[in-house]
Amino acid sequence: GLYQSRDLKGFAYNTGWQWSNGQTTSLGISWQNRRHRAPDPLYDERRQDKRFTAQVVQTAPLAKHWTVSGSAGYVHNDSNLGLYKVDKHYVRVGLHYQF
């Protein structure tokens, strides 16, 4: 519904490197100010969030078409609605096939 649409202001910066061994490293940060256009159905109030994210990703080739990746990051979402407040760190590992 309309409560999922939002006006957004923010910035993001991403940078990356490709190493001689085929590995890649990337870093990214973003900040967003989100104002939803209609009331949230659970709270009957318009949601407003201030969200900050940071992430580092390392990717390495394994074999033809296969890569492995690892990432670590942080998400902080300050919201006027309690259900949407988030403050977490995460670590992910992935195996990827590209055809």
C-alpha cells in the first residue's frame, strides 16, 4: 500500500579494489532520511526513519564461474515507530555461481 512508499534523502559512498590475484574488496557507507507517505497500518502513524549502514565485502574466485564472498557490516535504523528500530552487526559468507 501507500504506507510502503516514501520520500528519501541521503547519500552513499562505495569504493572497491581488484587485486592481482583476482580477489576484490569493497567498502560502502550510506545514510538515509526516510519519510513514509501514509500511516503504518499497525501504528496508525506515519513512519520516519534515519538509517545508517556500513559494509565491507571480500570476494575471491574459486574455479570457473564460482566465487566465494564474505561480508561484515553494521545497520542502525532510528525510527519513530518501535518495531522498525534496528541496531545490529552482521557477518555473511556466500558461495556464488555465475553463468
